[in-house]
Amino acid sequence: MPPACSACGVSDGTTGTPPLEHDGPVTERRDLRADCSRCFALCCVAPAFARSSDFAIDKPAGVPCPHLAEDHRCTIHDRLRPAGFAGCAAYDCFGAGQRLAQGTFGGRDWREHHDVAAPMLAALPLMRGLHELLWYLLEAAAWRESAPLRPQLERTQTHIEEAAASDPATLATQDLDGFRAEAAPLLREASRLARADRPGPDHSDADLSGHDLHGADLRRADLRGALLLGADLRDADLTRADLLGADVRGADLRGARLAEALYVTRAQLAGARGDRRTTLPRDLEHPAHW
């Protein structure tokens, strides 16, 4: 089995976080941790790669990466970043891969069962999107301030979980955009309630790429959808800042306070730079490259 993955946390049995044998209903955020050992390398096949700073090559959707071995292992896993595949190192499927492989398609490997290859690969972005919504909804429902919204948050969570648990044919018909439209106002209102006592600056959808925000007071800031590419966020206080959809690739998070930031994901952290002084939410861990 390959060494621990910076995004999914797959372990080699001696280091890192042990993989979770979970591909069933999502009831807590730990169920949304990717486990590559129970997947069939779907993320190395399904997405298209465009040559960029994140990917060293162009790769069409549905075509295996040339670095993927027959046993579904990545042959450059231990040097993804220096080889020009930072995007692979930062990718997180939120547990969608193993759910499709072991749950939806019953453990049938697309290499051996050619009839499931196309629908399984096509289902990855859909299942990942559903699981990402569950990640945010579970977080928002746990906040004390969101108590008035909890029944609605839990109802939407149930709708999305039912869709994720459907059979392959039904799953293919699910409307991801519709679920996003259902969840979005609830997630926004939950964030507003969590930041209501002393709202911070509104930088939603702002382009702050490369900005010097060293030591900035961004407590309770709205950074939803903001571009923070390469921004200097060293020692910044992001307590209760809304980071849903914020692009922090290449941002310097050394010493930043993120322990109580809202809607943080593993993919965001894996695409940024940080150190052991960077504080994180309880159910997230420092990426291996920090």
C-alpha cells in the first residue's frame, strides 16, 4: 500500500492516520475522509488535467494518468509536488471515491468490469459534490449559534445523503446544482449567525491574490469565494472567518489562527503553505508538506 497521502490520509500502516473502512451513510464528518486503499484510483482517471502550475501534463477526462500503475498506485506519489502535480497532492474527494467503488458499485473494479467503468467515472464529480455539501452542512449544524436553523440544515443533509446512497442509475439523475441551491442560503445564514456578534470585514468574492495580510485581523470576516492566491496570511487571525470556497492556493498560512475558522476543507489546506504554529479545526490535520 502507498505511503500516507497528504490529501486523503491513507496510511501505510505505520504512520499517518489509519484509513476508515467506511463507504456507507454519512452521519459525521469523519465519514467524509478519503480512503484511497478502498478506491480504484478514480481521481487519477475521471478528471481532465490541464497543463498548469498544478499539473505538469494535459490529460483528457476518463483517461488514466500515465503515472498510474496497473494496481491503482501512483508511481510518483512520493514526489508529486516536485514533479509538477501539486493539484493531485491537494485533491480531496471527501470520501466519494471509496463510496462509489465499494458501496454504489459493490467493489467492482472498473479495470476488470468494463460495464461499470463509464458510469463509475462519470459519478465521481457528482458524488464528490454531494459529499462536500455534507461536509459543510454537518459543520454548520454543530454550531451553537445555528440552533434555529438546525432542523432545516438536518433536513437538507438528509435529502443529500439519500441522493448519495442511491443506486447507480438513480445517482446519475441527481441534480447537484439543485442541492447546492437548497444548501447555499442555509450555509450563508448559519455563517451570518456565527459571526453576528461582531461581524468582520466583507471580502466575499474579492481578489486578494498576493496581498500582504501578514498579522491581519480577519476575525469574523466574510472571505467566501475570495481569491487569496499567494497571499501573505502569516500570523493572521481568521477566527470565525467564513472561508467557504476561498481559493488559498499558494497562500502563506504560517502561524495563522484557523482553529475556529468556518468551512475550512482539507483541499484548501493542502493547496496552501503553513507550519506547526498554524492552528486548525479539531477534525483537520496539518498537511504532510507543511
